[in-house]
Amino acid sequence: MGLLRTILIILLVYFGFKILSRLFAPLLVRFVAKKAEEKFGQQFGGFQNPNQQRQEQKQKEGETVIDKMPNENKSSNTKVGEYIDYEEIE
């Protein structure tokens, strides 16, 4: 009886997965295609969503925008090492 019950559960899970995959596969494919389109659009700059277009309209052409200010407390290291001159050997 236990073997028959196990086989029926396995078949039920298999067919349930098959039916659910038919229902949700188009949604999953649409989601993946949308994400890929956004990624390619950002990479190549050809396609922009409306939010990006509104941000660019606020900035004037040729205007310099600094997104992140550098840290003021940077100090240079004077003990970097020794410079070694070299010659190329042919």
C-alpha cells in the first residue's frame, strides 16, 4: 500500500508541475524578456524608459553633474617605493 501511495504522490506532483508550468511559463518568459530589454537598453543607451527621459530633461545639455563628492581627508603616501629604470632586451 505504501509503494502505491508513493507512486501516486509522485505522479500527482509531476502532473501538477506540468500544468502549473504551462500556466506560469508565459509570465516568466515575459518577465525575463522585460529585464533583458532593460539591461540591453541601459548598456547601449538606445532605449530609455520614461523615468530616465524625465531626469535627462531636467539637466541642460553640456552641464556637468557630480553624483559623488570625493573624500576630503585623503593623504598621499610618500613611502611608495623605489623607482627602477629598465631597458628592453631584444
